[in-house]
Amino acid sequence: MCLKVIPVIDVLNGIVVHAVRGNRSEYKPLQSVLSPSVDAIEVATAFKLHGFSTLYLADIDAILGKTPAFDFYSCIVQMGFDLMVDAGVTDVWVAKNLINCGVSKVIVGTETLQSKVSLRKIVAQVGTDKIIVSFDVKNGKVLTHPVFDGSTDLLELFETFQSIGVSEFLLLDLTRVGSNEGVNVELLKKCSDVLDCGIYVGGGIRSVDDLLKLKELNVLGVLFATALHLGNINIKDLKRLGLL
């Protein structure tokens, strides 16, 4: 299986920030060896020039309740990216508008999902091939919306969402995002042992060795940012190993 390496852009207050451990009040403007700018279009351009074809955008402003930046998403798509977007999707209207912008994968996060019925409607209207459910995990627990009408147990939620028709998932360990601590492999193995589905992973990636380990575990794709911006993962090495 070919492992997708997917850079992440986190946007908060209109600029690209360095996300660390999910503590959004502490996020700082991005500092990167790849781009001197905190403008999202310029950071995306840097990723494009280095050969990345897929991009994950976390619109934290939208996740926190602001109107999704649909025109901005369209601009990123027009740059030639397969774009995955988490814009705090809670309903069909937002999901369909993301698709209309050209977004290739709509991320539905457990943090913002309000009901199983909402997810069922989104899957029915948008299509299972366009949906990824993100398990937003912090300190070992799945973050769910206060009014969500389902279990907060990770494996039970996996089974529930699969029964609704979801076939791809993201295991996002917010506690490890930006930490350079490595991926929570034990949690990943716990999930993959009981599930026959596509899993993306994010949080804690620190080196090419981490990517190769995840490739051995048949992960569909890996989301990462800090290791790229610090230069700990070298673009030349990604190309040499056939990861880019």
C-alpha cells in the first residue's frame, strides 16, 4: 500500500499557526524552514513547490464557530491540491458547500459532530467516499460535542460510524500534535486489530522512521507539520524513499 504523506496547515485568526497539543489559546504564528510567511496561500505554495499533492487544512476559526472560508478553500483547490478540510462540519449544508468548493475529503470531527443523525445525513448527501470521520483524541479520551447522542468509547464509536456508512477515519492524537514525541502506535494497533477500514494518522510525527513504521502498519496516510517546518523530515529523504 502506498502511504500518503500529507502536510497540515492550521489556520487561526486568519494566519497559519503552530499547533501544539490542542491547546489553541497557546498557538503561536508559524515559524518554518519552508516558508517565511504565515499567510496560508504562501505556505500552501511552499508545499506545492516541494512536490506535495495532498493538503490537510484545519480551519480552526470555523471549528470554533465562525463561517467557513469557502472562497479560500477554492483558492487552495485551484492550486492543484487534493484538499482535505476540517471546517467544523455539523450539517449537510456545510459539507455540500465544501464539496462545491472542490474539496476532495470532508473531515467530520467528533469534537463538533452533534448527532448520529447528522452524520447519517451527511454521508447520504455527500457520499461515503468523500467523508473522513476524525477521532479527536486528547489525553487518551475521544473529544465529543456536549450534545452528541452516542458513546464516547473509541471502539464503540468506530463500529457506530461504520454502520452509518463511513469507511475512512482519522486518528488524531491532539495531545501529541506538535510535540515531536512520536505516534501513539499502541492506540493505532488497538484500532486496526478490530477494524477493517482505512485509517489516517496525525499527531507526534517526528522523523522519516516514524513514517516507515506507519507504512508497515498499512496506514492510508499520515498528517504532519511540525517535523516539516523544523526540518526534521527532509523533502529529499521523502523523495528518496518513494514517499513523495
